[in-house]
Amino acid sequence: MNTDFAEWLRGRSDDRLRALASTRPELITPVPAHVDGLAIRAAGPSATSRALDRLDRFTLAVIETLVVLTEDDGPVLTYKNLRAAVARSVPPGETARLDEALRRAVDALTTAALIYGDDRGLRVAPGVRDVTEAPAGLGPPAADLFRHHPPDRLSGLIAAVHSHEHTPDGDTGVVERLALALAEGGVVERLLADVGPQARAALEELTWGPATGRVPNARREVTLATAQSPIEQLLARGLLGATGDDSVALPREVGLVLRGGRVHRDLSPWPPPLTGTERDRQLAGRTAAGQAFTFTRTVEDLCEQWGVEPPGVLRTGGLSVRDLKRTAQSLDLPEWTAALVIEVAAGAGLIAASGQADGEWTPTTAYDMWRVRATEDRWEVLASSWLTGERVPGLVGERDDRDRLLNVLHPELRRPVAAEVRLRTLRVLACAPAGLAPSSASVHERLAYEQPRRRAAYRDQLVGFTLREAEQLGVTGLGALSVFGRALLPGEPGGDAATLLAPLLPEPVDHVVLQADLTAVAPGPLTSDLGRWLALAADIESKGGATVYRFAEGSIRRALDAGSSADELLSMLEKHSTTPVPQPLRYLVTDVARRHGRVRVGTAGAYVRCDDPAILDEVMADRRAAPLRLRRLAPTVVASRSSRTAVVDTLRALGYAPVAESSEGDVLVTRADAKRTERPPAARVAPGALGPDADVVSAAVRAIRAGDEAHRARRRPVPEPDGQVPRSPSSSTITALQDAIRQGSRVWIGYLDAQGQATSRILEPARMEGGYLTAYDETRAAVHRFALHRITGVADVT
């Protein structure tokens, strides 16, 4: 651990530490025991990489400039010199506002603890240099590139570099002398003047990166006298260095000279502007609200359907392709949209697997509470779960690394960066001028500037999914971010999303227009109760601005089976119709009700009874009833060996309208009961996707400060514990160390030194990765790294 960096962190104000924790929330998960632990965690490779991934192109270029122009133990770079170095890479027309952009970048890097110091001297934080591979596309420094060359080869290169001058000498090593020689002013320019045009052209191809290339027999022995080919001319002068048997790299010192002193070729301090189509703001808002309403009602329709006829859970998890097709057809949606509806409903906790051996996807108990809420509140639950969720519905239908199909609700649809990409994409849309719907290409270009370290293909795929899904949910309308969609973003002013959506939603209607052709026209979105009743008593014929329902014998019988009477059906129609009930519809209801239940089926295997013997005579004479194997027991009773369900279904297929009855003779209501399962645990949100809670950050900083005071109070060497050196199995050792890191506790370890001598140490473990444990050693009063294979065992500190 760099003690200067830890002391710099310790000297930061609480406000600055809170800003650090908010910018890099992984640093307080779990909370470090003290500031030294915070410094160790901030310098870790994974934490540093995640912090660099969040930087935009200009800010990343600033820290790359610092990495290139400074060394760990070398002189610091002042803000003035940093500005001069960055200005050489900025186009002349954009230097006027460079100070503003550079100050913003330096403040962001300092806040994130990726650089430290002040304007008089800026340093790169520990760990940054280790994870910054090929900064700005430059090759490795000459000291690293030539480190593994044989000594005689290095001596020949030094002589070649200084063929016309005195070869430098001193106490420095051979590699360091070569690096110093290449860094001297005018040396590289002179060497370049000595090579031919073909050799110079080869260097030009490597100048702006990548700075590596493939060359056969790259480690060949070559001198100025024996060099013949252009590549050999470069190898003999140290202008290229072998990194493998068939690979070479351009030394960083040479690359900077070829670039004319610029670290980057063309560096813009500001993001590219968003371009797209101008939209009428009110029209875009109404369109988004309509989509929000439709999506919410579609989720309700899905849950109602699955509550009665739930699909099964695949053995590997998820929903089968056949069930997805069936659901998409019943919802009248494309399959990808149906997949989105299902995934969002599951993410909001409205549907879940029942958890039984042959599980089913059914609505949860939370659905019953959700459906009675106002439409705008229901939409906000769905949109928030989509925004913060880690699952990617757009991947449905693709295949994983093992060529297995990714189904809806499949466990492998989870992507940890999904929430962060959605949030960044919507923030880009929020940056657009009012009424502008940015083009997809413009959004991709902007995000490429904001996330240059992200894998482009992977990021662009997730961004494409986000734009498509946001339009379906109503977060955007006609490509422009809606006012209530903007309110979903953390920290955005303007009010609550549900409150902003409510005035834009269509008002649900509680009436329909009955027509003589046995149809009912809903002039708008129906109230939930009326919509569910009509879905039971009629079949949807068409959807659109006005939904058309058709009454038929089967739909009326379905309502009668559910326990309604003819009078109740007619009463509902009269109550909710703006026109009188047409005579054909009234006749249809009364006719179906008159015949409904005249034939009754019970259990024998099954029996059929009817007060009219003539009807049973017809059934017995019908050849199509032969599979039921009916037997006349009495003038009004017939028995069958088939099940009651089979008898009911067969008689209905023959044109009768039987009802099932219980053993006591009561009519059974045959509508399936809605199934429910317990709500699953809330889905995990990627750390830092939406930012940590301010109270959590404040509490973490207070804990770090308190722990640091206690840590510094006893930060002096303590004697080694008496007794036998701890010994334990390796698995137990690793587990104990992990527990100590998580709990911030001390442990007593046995450790073998370089001579194989066992020693005792009292440690405060901070991090374990790459086969090493980083910890504060109380017996030495310093932070050290311990090889895990040398730890003989772990015991509690008594």
C-alpha cells in the first residue's frame, strides 16, 4: 500500500469521502475497518477497473496522460504541465474551453481517488497503472520492453543508440541505461533519420496504436552491421523490441516522438452533440402515456390468464417456446414484446414459479394488491423494476456459450451491467433538447464517448434493447423521453413519475355500446371490473382505439358456468350499456340460460340425469355418444363409466349444455379458481447502478472514521503471540480469512518466511485475490502482502 495515498485519503474531508463512496459504492461494500483498509480496497485491480469503466473519453484521456508522463517514484506533474500536455492533443478550435473541461476531469478523477495531490503535484493513484494497459495506444516503456533481453544484446543496443556519442555509464542497470538513452532529447530523431523509408513506414503503422505487431523470428540476433531488412534496422537501433518469438512492440519513448509529443491524436473535451428528429412535445407525451397505459393493462391481462391456466416451469428454468407463442397469441403481441411483458411482470414480483415439483408460473399474492392500485402507480412499479433490473428480455431466443436456447424467465438472462446501461441510455436521452428524439446512431455515439472502455458490441446490443423496450413501456414516446420517464431517473427534478403520468392517461370508461349483431364496442379503456366481466361473458374480436367484444353461445355459457344467472347477465348489460340491450342478445342469453343445466352430470363413474326423458332418449340414440358407454338406469337417469369431466365435454360437443353437480345434487361452478404463489425475494440491483443511499454513505464514512481512530491508536508493533504457531487445513484457512475480511476482525496466523521459518503474525485482513492476502500486520506495524500457500493456519486472537 502507498502510505502517501492513504494519508491523502485520511486528510480528505467527510464530504469528500462521502463523494468518493457515492462515486465508487463498491468501496463500502462491506465497510472498511479504517482508512488504510479503504486505501487498499481502492487500489485493488477489480475496483480500479470498475472506476475507470465509468470515465468518459476525455477524463480517461487525462488520466492516461498522467500515466504516460509520470512514474510511480518519479516527479509529480503540476496542473499547468498537465494542461500543456493535454492541449497538444486538442484541436485548435476547442482550446478556448479546455480549462473548464480539464478542471471538471481533474475534479472527477480526484473525487474518485484515481489521482491524488493538488495543482502543485498530481500523482496517479496506486493500482491505476497496473490495470491501464497500453494507455492512449502507446507501447510499454523501454525499461519494461527490454527487461528480459540478454545483457550482451542490451549492451549492443546502447552502443547503437549512442554510436556517435559517449555511452552513458553509472550505477544504473543496463536496461535503465538504455531507457534513459532513448529518453534523451534528439536521440530518437537521430535514429529515425538513419533508417530507410520502408522502416519509417512500418513505424508509422504502429504510431497511433496498437503499438504491437507480428514479425517472424522477432528475437533474432541483429546489429547495425548485419541489419538488412527494414525490420532489422529498427530492431538493431532499439526502435522496436521483441515481446515474443513472433511479436514486437514500439517503445513508448519512440512512440511519443513519432506522435510529435502528443499523447492522443484528436482529443475533444466535449461529448458529440445529439441529433435526431424534432417531435411535438405534447404529442410525444400523449403517445408515451398511451403506451404506458397499454403496457400496464397487458401485464394485468397476462396475470389474469396465467392465474387460470398457468404454464409449466421448464426443468432448466424458464418458459417453454410453445408457451411463449401461446401467450403472445392470446395477448395479440409479437413474441419479443410478450417476452418483455413477462419479464417485467416477473421482475416486479407479480408472477413467480410455484416452487412445487412440477412447478407452474402463476401470479403472486403481490399481484392482488398491485391490480387495485391506480394505473399510474401500477405503471411506476413496472417501469422502476425494468430500470433497476439485471435481466435482459431482449436476449430471449439467442443462445448461450454452450449453444443452449435462452428462454423467457431463464436464469441465464441476468446481466449485471444491464441496469447501469439502461440508466446511462436514459440519461443521454434526458440530455437532448426538449422535443428532440435522438437517433439510435447518435445515442450509440454519445455512449461510446461516455463509456470508451466498455466492449462496444456488448454495450451497443444492450443500448438497442433499452431504446426498444423504453418505447414499449412508455418511458419514451416517438423516441423522445417523456416527462414521467425522466422522473424515474435518480436525482432528476420535476416531481414524481406517477403524479406526472396521471393527467396524461386516458380516463377508464364504465360503459359499452351494445349492437344488434351481438357485439359490444368499448369506446375506450374499460375499468378493471368491467373489463374482467366482459372478458368472461364475451370474446374479444378486435383491439384498437375501440375494443370490440362478441357475445356467443359459448361465452354466455362460460359466464353461466361461473355462477351467474340470466337475470344477472342482463342486469349487468343494462347497467353498463349506453343503448338498450338488443333483442337478439336478450334472446341469446335467455335461450342459453333456459337450456343451461337441464342435463346434469354426477359421479358414478359418472351419471347423467334430466327431468325430460325425451332428451335422454336423444342422447342414447346418438352414435357419437357411444364412447361414453351409457346405460339407462331410469327414465331420467343414465350412467357412464367415463369420468364426469369427459361426459360433460362430450355432451357439450354434441350440442347440449350440461352442468356438473356435486354428490349432494348442487350445481358446481366450473370456472377454474385463480392460482397464486408467494412473492419471490426482490431482485438484486447491480451495486452503484442507481447510486447508494445517502444515509448509508454517511453511516459508512462515520464508521470508517471511528475505526481509523482506533486503528491509529494501536498502530505500533505488538509482540508475537506465545504458543504454538497456528496450523489448520487450507480450506478452513481460506474460509477464516474471508470471514475476517467481511467482519473487519483480527486473526492470528502462522506464516513461513523466505527461509522456511514459521512465524506468528497478528493481522487485520483487507483483501484476498490472486493467491495473496493483503493485510495490516500488527506485529510489524505495516501493510504487507502474504502468499496464501505460506500461511500454515489461522486462529482467533485471544
